[in-house]
Amino acid sequence: MVKESEHEKIRELSLQLAIAKNRAETSEKQAATYKRQLHMIVGHIEEHNQSLSNKIQKVLNNVNELESKDGLRYSDNGCR
């Protein structure tokens, strides 16, 4: 009777170990998936930031160009 209960306990612990191992593997796979998704999102954010930076630079260049032309216009008329 003692041996049978020992075998039953071993089976129970083995099952618990297998379940725990399966959960750990599942968690690792989920973590890897989340990590890939996060890297993709960060990449998209970086691309968007670069695009915005380029647009802002174009606006600044246009403003500077307009100010320069405007300054020339006033100096030609003797207004400045």
C-alpha cells in the first residue's frame, strides 16, 4: 500500500511539473511575441518621428526663406 501511494504521489508531482513546464514555455512564447510587437511599434514610432522632423525642417526652411525675401523687399523699398 505504501508503494502504491508513493507511485501515485510521483505521478501527481510529475503531472504538476509537466503543467508548470508547459505554462513556462507558453509564457516564454508570449513574451517573445510581445517583444517582437514592441520592436515593430517602436520602429513605426521612430519612422513617424523622422517624418515629422523632416516636415518641421521644411516648414522652418520655408519660413526662413519667406523672412529673407520679406527682408529684401523692405530693404529695397527703404522701409527697414
